[in-house]
Amino acid sequence: DSGVTQTPKHLITATGQRVTLRCSPRSGDLSVYWYQQSLDQGLQFLIQYYNGEERAKGNILERFSAQQFPDLHSELNLSSLELGDSALYFCASSVALVGGAETQYFGPGTRLLVL
Amino acid sequence: EDKVVQSPLSLVVHEGDTVTLNCSYEVTNFRSLLWYKQEKKAPTFLFMLTSSGIEKKSGRLSSILDKKELSSILNITATQTGDSAIYLCAVNSGAGSYQLTFGKGTKLSVIP
């Protein structure tokens, strides 16, 4: 158990719908990362938040957005869902020591299936 | 664009064998290289290698970073069926962010 929690574990929805994935980082971690894992693309970085502020963006679609709240939990919002959005969505957290290398710890993931 | 390549993509060995998994990278502003083990779901952290820590060992697992060759290897000795998993290599690079770029992984199957 990494200490990172994600809800829900599974989500089944229809095309065109909107869903929200939730992540609580490890105690003390200020940085939250979202990743998407699909069979053909592997693990792809989506977006990073640090202490409530967006820090970096990766391969995140405009239909997707995220935020980090004052209590440091984060939500990833996926809208106008398409079949190709079906994937495992992971959240990871780290202490984010500025200027230093850091280790990211992954949550159990949310499996999204779009029908 | 940052790139991480792992080889082989899959590997089948017998219990007790020793395996070597490879990872090569092309990134701007390298910070660290991380190895993860992914079984059923979440990747679990194994090692982090940096310029100041190029070799790590934990039990039967060990890893070395070759900064000159821009590569790393993960060795597993005396493999067990519990070592069956996908092993992911990731590189942390980029100024101001600690995002990870992952390789596609090596699927290791250890048969009794």
C-alpha cells in the first residue's frame, strides 16, 4: 500500500458523458501527478499539481481538466467521453523537493470503461 | 521529445534463472531514472538512480545506471514465480517539473 488513495476503483459510463476521478496523496506530499495507461500507449503523463498550482502539462486532452484543492486532494475531470478514453488512470504523489530528484508513489488506479 | 525504450518487451524464464532487463533513454535535462514493478494494478517503486547514486541493490534485485551510454539495467537473480510482472523504466527530466516519461515495459514471466 503506497498511501495514495483513488476513487472509484472502477467506472463504467457511456460516450459523451462526464466523470470525475478523485485522488488523495500520501500524507505530507504536496505534488500530485495524473497518468493514463492504455494498452497501446503505455503510461502517459497527463498533468501535475504542486500545492494547489498547476506545475506541468503532458499529453492531456482539452476535454480533460484537473485541480488540486487546499487539502491537497486532486480531481481529474473527463468530459465528452469517447471510446478511446477507456484506460487505467493513475494518480501519483511525491514530496517534490525542489531541485532534487524525487520518487513518485502510485495509487491503485481507476479503471474507466466507456461504452 | 523525451524517449525511453525498454528491451526485451517480454521474457519467459524458469525459476532460479537470472535475468537482465534493459532501459535506454534520450531526454533533455536528465534528473533520475526509476524502476517500477507492475503486477495487477499500480506500479510499485523499486529503485531510483541518479548521477550521485548509480547503483542500487535490494535482495535479489539490483540496478545500475550508465550515464555515458544513457542506459540502465535491472538484474534479478534466482528468479521466483512472484517476480512475474511488468517492469517499467521511467526517466525524470525537464526543468521545473518532475514528470516521468515511461518505457513500454518488459513483461517477465517466471515458470516453475
